[in-house]
Amino acid sequence: MPTNVPKFGLEQVAHQSEINAAATILATLAFLKARQIAGSEWVSFVGATFAASWQSIRAAGPPKALELIALDMVSIGASIVTFTVDAENSQGEAVFENWPDPALLAAFGLSVLEAFEFMQIFAHLAKHIGLGYSAELELKENEVGVPDTTWPTESERWQIKVKVWQE
């Protein structure tokens, strides 16, 4: 075995994996945009392909579905701002920020709105197990309470709000 093989720590590998996963998503959307193929076609395909993998959480309902969405979002570099589950009413809501990374958006020539289309993959997954799903892109307000229109220059200028409920 070679002695000069680099050793990588778990944290370093996890961070690089987040960047690679986010870049793969954005590169795919940029490729489709360049070929004038609707990103929604890819989103539908991916959602349908992975839908069966969510079958095992059908009985667990919205709390588990929201937990898996949160895990997926964190794994591509998002931060969880809030995570609320109302098990009694079978619904939940999470708010994420820091995704997509503005540097990656710029590298692939995408707007945050174009990248946001990725979030609809979860709609297909939720529908497959009888759950409702919505995702909203929300502008944060600046210091004087006015929506900031300079986005998407900084990831802190937007948040993604996800809701999941029992249909």
C-alpha cells in the first residue's frame, strides 16, 4: 500500500460531499436549461424514480417525511432554521436557508428560482405516499422591513419553507 495516500477526516469528506451533491443538482439543471429542456421533466423523473423508496415511511406520516426532507436538504448544504411537527394534526413545517449556495448558482448560470425547481422532487415523493406537500421560496426583509430585491446575491436573502401534511 502506498505511504503517500492522503488521509481525509470525516468532517472534510462530509463537507466535500455536500458541495458535490449540490453541484450535481445545479449542474443537471444548468445542462437542461442549456438544452432548453424543462427542469420539471427531470424533477418528475427523479421523483417518480425515488418514490418507491418512500413507501416504508407511509405509516409514519408527515413527521417522518419532513425529517427525511430535512436530512436531504442538510446533505446538500442547507441549514435548518426551524423544524416544527404537529403529530396530533399530522403536519409539519421546516424552514431552510443557505441553499443553494450563491457561488454555485453563479458558476452554473442559474437563478435561485431555477434551482428552486429541485424542491418539487419532494412533491412527487409525498404524493406517492398520500401526503400533501408545498415549498415556498421566501425573500427575507432588509433592516427597514422591505423585501430585499437584490437577491440572489447572498444566500441569507432567501429561505425555503416546506410544509407536509396528511391528505
